[in-house]
Amino acid sequence: MIWPWKRKSKKRMARIVIDGAINGDTRKLFLKAAKQVEEREFPALLLRIDSPGGTVGDSQEIHAALLRLKEKGCHVVASFGNISASGGVYVGVAAEKIVANAGTITGSIGVILRGNNLSKLLEKIGIKFETVKSGLFKDILSPDRALSNEERDLLQSLIDSSYKQFVSAVADGRKLSEEKVKSFADGRVFTGAQAKELGLVDEIGDENDARLLAAKLADLDEKLQPITLGKPKKKLIGLLPGGKFLSNILDQIEMEFSNHGHILWLFRP
């Protein structure tokens, strides 16, 4: 007996959506869906990205999973939606081809790390931290004091290493020289049309155009609609009037506070 979730799909196309900031939940959903793509032997994957980016490690694991799918013969085409920036670009460049809308916000290739210096506020309200640590840098980015010059140099070295990894991945994925990538990888954003001129995307079009391109690459019937995998569970707040907007705001707040002190590939408008 062949279980329904194990049946082969050699003449079908899979679709996975990355919507919102890339984090641990995004990674778990994607990897589970990618495993289904591999097990069911889908010949093509339509990857829809609408994300400002997010955490570095999660973006790298998604990127690596896409490369594995390509190695196994799956044709991956990325479709950039309203925004596919920073970590969204990192994920996207693992695809065989990238299609973006002319007005898609993309780019923002770079790294950011933010901490909060609340020392003045804490002083005003009479709060003082007492710290016992095993090493000079153990409480780096502590909110009760400013960074020292040595700490700033250390963090900059982390940023530089992460940036080098980002540039290398874009250069490899888009078949550009690292010098070419560095010429525009300074955090600036582009429209999809500008990104095409730079070589960041292959074609200007919508998700349907990306679907047709994936079908062509995999020699599939272009009339077939893809099977969406890895759908996230709907949040209760999203069912309320204006819930989608409020949910996005809450996600941004969570990203801001939960990633204090984390190195991010994230576009911050």
C-alpha cells in the first residue's frame, strides 16, 4: 500500500510560500514541506517569497535545503512578491531562476545587529544591574551600558564574516563575480526592474509567469496548477476584522524584541 503522502508526483509541481519574516517557525514549515517535495519526487518547485528577511541561520538552512532539491533534479523557480529583501534574497538566489514583479522591493543585501542602550532611562528610574561574568565580553550588548571600543570591533568582525557569506551566496547563485555583487550590496533596495538590470533576477513577471517558467524547465503541462505544501496554521487574530494588519504589526514587534543582539539579514524600512 502506498500512503497518500508518499505517492509520487513526477508530473506535478509543488508550491511553497515564505510569507513574513524568516525565523525558526518559517524554517520548520519549509523544511517539512521540502521533505515532501523530495519524497514525492516533484520535478518542479514554485517558491513564492514575500519576506523582508530575518534570522541568518534559518535563512541559511532554507537556502541549503533548496540546493539539495536542485541536486536531486528538482527545478526551483522563485517568485518575488511585494517584497523579497535581505534574507529573502539569500533564500531566493538558491533557485534556478527568479521572477520578480517590476515593482517588487528587493535587495537590501547586508547584515544588521542591533542592541538597546537603556542606561540613561534605567538611571532615571533608579535601576542598576549588578553583573558577574566569566569573561570580558560575556555581557556584550547588555542594555544597561554602551559598547566599548573593543566590543564594537568584535561585533564588527562578526558582521563582516556574515556579510562575506551573503555576498558569496549571491555571487554563486546568480553567477556574478563577488566584486560585482559588492558594488550594490551595501544595504540599498531596488525595484524588481532595477534588480533585473543588476542580474539579481532573471525575468519580470508575476507568480503565474514564474509557474509557467517552472513548467517549461521541468517539461510539464503548463495548464497544471501547483500543489501548495507547508501551509501555516491560521492565527485566530487573522480571522478578526483588520486582523491581518494587526498580526503583521505584532510579528514586527516580536521580531524586534526577540532578536535583540542577533545578527540579522533583515530589511528595516
